[in-house]
Amino acid sequence: MDHLGFIAVVYGVTFTVIVALVVRTLSQGRNLASKVADKDKPWT
Amino acid sequence: MNEQTFNARVATPTTRLIGAMAIVSMAWVVIGGLIVTPKDVDQGDAVRIMYVHVPTAWVAYLAFIVTALASACWLLSRKHSMGFDRVAGASAEVGVVFMAMTLLSGSLWGRITWGSYWAWDPRLTTTAFLLVTYIGYLAVRGLGGSLEQRARRSAVIALLAVLEIPLVHFSVLMWRSLHQKASVLSGDGDIKMDGSMLTTLLVGVIGFTCTFAWLVLHRQRVLAMQDAMQMTQLDAALRERASESADRVEGLK
């Protein structure tokens, strides 16, 4: 495959950033959800 | 001391379904984009960047439009529900990340096809300006004040900032640009693209859109809990201050 380095960086960075964002959002959410009263969480 | 325990769940069946759809679509994009789809006649393998570049750009546009719509709903609604403001903030945060990824992938693609990582081209420049505008929007959201003050000032900025999107999108038509014109949404209905390439691109758009929806739903829940904690701490501080004042008055008697 031509330009493999460029293509690998694009795919690698994009999916790493998305996974990092998902993990950060989940961990922040779980951390806060254990401290906030259920009445303030309409989705529960 | 007995510490109260609360339900630590943030996900719901809907967000789980959206997440599963995003994972399946993303797997398709990686396999389809890197292995299944053919090389482009002109660009060769560099076209594989398109399966990531176009969906991230689409999600960034979508995110900023959602921010503007949610801001308009906040301003126009009688109750000024803070839910609208949180959706606007969450969507802008996700949009900024996807816009930055669009610029990065575009820069690397440009290095292959144009021989340069960056050019002061109308599309590139207006896109960079859009990114800076929304970084500014997030900075304004971080300023002090009440939740209502935050919502009002950021809503006004969001409604002004969204006007840049047509400028970015049509910059390739209005000015001479290195950036190619729209291939799929060209308007004439004639899409000059191999079937597997088009399918992978569309699955990418669906997958990245699901990822965006999942992130915004979860992030606005995080913001809701942060706001709730802020209000609880404020209430506790006010109660403490009131109790101190009452003790002082009692001491004076």
C-alpha cells in the first residue's frame, strides 16, 4: 500500500482519540453518578 | 459516618444500542477502508483517508448545527430548560474534537496530493477559523457566573458562529481552491464513485454520526451531574453561612 505511514497515522489518531473520548466520558459519568442523588439523574 | 450510595449507571438501553451501531460501523470503515475498497484511479491508496476525513467533517458540521439549534431552543423556550444549554455545550465539545481531527487528516492527505501539509486555501483557512471560533465558544462557557448567564451568552455566540458553516462549505465554489468540490453532494445526482467506496463512505458517515450521538448523550448527562453537584454545594454553603449568622446573633443576645 502506498503512503501507508500517512494512512496509518490518520486511522490511528482518529480511532485513538474517539476511544479516549469514550473512556473519559464513561469514567467521568460513573464517578459523578455515584455522588449525585438519583433524583438529579432523570435517565435512571 | 454512613455514606449514601447512588445508582452509578449513566448508560441507557438507547445509548447502548447507539454505541453498538457505532462499533459495528467503525469496524466496517476500518476493514472496508483499508482492505476491501479499491485504489482510486488518480489518488491511489491516499483515497483511503477519505473514509475518515469526510465523516469527521460531517460530524463537526452536524455538532455545530445541533449546538445552534439547542441554543435557539434555550433562548426561545419559556422555561429556559438547562437541558438545551447542556446539549449545546456537549455538542460543541464533540464538534471541536472532530473538527481538529478533520484538519489533521486533511493536512496529511494534502501532503500526499498537494505536496504540502498546509496552504492558505479558502477551505482550509475557513475551517481553521471555524475551529478557533468554537474553541472560543467553549472558553466563554467556562467563564464564571450563574448557569443562566452561561447559557445566555453562549447561546448568542452559538447562533452567530453557526453562520460560518455555509462559508466553509461553499468556500470551494466562491473562491479558487486547491480543495476538491463535493463528490457526493454535488447536486447533479451523478456520483462518480465505485459502489464499495460509496458504501464504505456512507457507513462511515452513519458510524461517526452514531458515535457523535452517543458522546453527546453521555456528555450532557455528565454536565447535568456537574451542574447538580454545583447547586448542591452552593446550597450547603448557603446553609452553613445562615447557620453561622444565626449563631452570631445568638451570641450577641
